[in-house]
Amino acid sequence: MTVSDDFSAIPDSQHPTQIRQLCEAMEAASRAGRYPQLVVERPWSVHNPVLEGEFASPAAISWYLERELSRLAAQGARISVRPGRKALDLHDPQIGHAVDETRQDLRRKKLFLFGPERMALSIDRLQHYTGTPAEAFQRYVLLTNYSWLVDEFRTVLPDSTGPEAEGRQMPAWHHKLPGRAGLTIVNIGVGPSNAKTITDHLAVLRPDLVLMLGHCAGLRNHQEVGDLVLASAYMRDDRVLDDVLPLSVPVVSNHTLNTLLLDEIAARGLRSRLGIVYTTANRNWELQLTSVGDRLRLSRAVAVDMESATVAANGFRYRVPTGTLLAVSDKPLHDQPKLSTEAQSFYTASRRQHIEIAIAIADKVRQQYPGGLPTADIRSSDEPLLGVADLSQP
């Protein structure tokens, strides 16, 4: 069954009801074992009047569909939903080809960025890794590699819901608000491989922000243990995305998010530094200090961690706004290595303010940017007009 609305002829007051009906039609097609097919006709556009694509599990991104379709409706688009192809079983041998991104153009219009098979696989993987359904994820997401920060999150937001059972590799907890406007935290574990894994799959949910929370080695003389670090840009020594995003491509944090973070930190009277974060896959880089130290000095980095550049690089690829909020836990270049006793004292003293800052930033983004953070810096200058680039061209 096809549901179609010409919003140029529908009063604005009726738009929310009609948009909801379109989303319900998508969900009905999905329940019937079909990929919902969405067609958007834009009469105001000379060069790209029609956009279309298929989705899997539209309920997982219902808030995003409602927002994006409402924007199109406000401009007078004609929007149609109908059952598309039969949904491919994830056990089907064709699934490997269907989710292969080798030649996928990641410059597609953001509403149609992922194919339905890719969505379905990632939604399944999210539940597997985090122990929670994709529908529980909120649009503002915190990533951390410390269970202490998750504990503080749950203390500050005691109504948060999490995995039904222990033992998940990347347990997630969700402070739910209407319209998915709440806050999610995921303990992704340590290292760039984990950071890539979670952000590969999280991207299909189109979060409004992903903020990496963690600890780092401070590299400057005037940094002290406990100081905060915000990334202006990244040195990618993690290597896990080199094949799909060349090192020559600059990756930076979302400027608006950094501005909000700096204002919040200043208002709390805390010490911080904004600069380049160097992300490595080698936790014991101090053991090769002579060679690594030369690279660190050349980079002008202010801190070293193991996840931030990976999160930011995947955010760049999939056009998700990202930022980094780290706390200095040690200073290996200045004879202050991370030791157990001092580290435990630092974690105890710093973790509550770390979470409080992150929650405050999510609140500000929710209030000031309900339509999402500005993302012009992660859009391609030659983003295709019709949603799909011609991959036959060099």
C-alpha cells in the first residue's frame, strides 16, 4: 500500500499528523518483511527533483525520519512511502555483498546515506555489543572506556536503563526523553579497534552528537594531572581507518561543540587546553619514548589517547558531529607515568565533574540546536545532487 502526501496543499497545522502517518506506513512495511521505500519529490529543485531510498527498521530512527521529513514538508515536498524489496535475511549469502562499502559513496544525501541491509546489520550488531535495542539509543551519545564514568552517569541519571544481562562487550545505558532527546553512554572498552566498531554501527542511527570521554597523557609542561583537554584536531596514529580515509585528510572536532565545552569548563573555573590529540594503538608507547617522542613533538599535540581520532574520523566519514573531552591522568614525557595508586586517586576525584560537564553540554545542544549541530565542515563540496554519485567516473 502506498501512502502519499503533497505538502504544498496541506496546511502547516496538519503536517505533524501526516508525517507520523508516513512513518507508520514505513514501520508497517517493515513489519510485513519489506524494506520501506521513501520517495521525496521536490518541485522547487531544477537539478535534483526526486530523492529516494530504502530503510530497515525505521522505528530505530523514527525521531530522525520525522525531523527530516518535516523539514521537507515545510518546503512543499511531495512524500510517498510504499513497500519496497523483500527484506534480506541476515543469514542470506548475499548479505556480504549488500553491506560491502568498498564502492559506496558516502557523500549521499544524509537521509539516504545507508542502504537497508547495512542498517539491518548494524542494528543487530548494536544490540549484540551493547545489550540494548537500537530503539533505546538517544540522539546524544557519550562514549567512554571507563566503567567508573558509566557508574557516575547512572548515579546522576538514576532512571537510566541498560542491558538486561551482564557480560556485554560494550554495555550501554540510556536516559530516555521523548523524541529520543535523552542521553546514551556506551562503555566501548579500550583502543581504536573498539572505537571503530561502535561508531561503524552507531552511525546508522544518525545521532546528533558523539562525545568521547576518557583520560589521556598530557604532553605540555604546564598541564597538570586533572586538567581537561579538548581536541581541536587529531593526529591519527591508530591506523584502523587508513584504507578508507587517507591520512592526508584533516579531521577536526565540531567547532560549535567545542565552543560549548569551553564555555562550560570556564564557567566551572576548571583548567583546560584546546589542541591536537594524538591517538595511538600502542598503549605502551612510553616504552619507545625516543622514537615516539620525536613524532609527538613534531605534531605539536597536547595529549595522547587511544580512541578520540578514531571516533572523529568515523564521524567525518559518516557525517556525525563529534568532539572529545579528556582528563589528563599522567605525563610520561615529564617523568609522571600512570601508576596504580595515583591513578585510582585521580579517577575518584575527577569522574563526577567529567560526567556533569558532558550532561550539561548535551542539555545545551538539545536546547540551542534541536535541529542538530551545524555540520557544514563534514559535508562534501561536491555532494551529489541526486543522492548518489556516478561511481563509473574517475
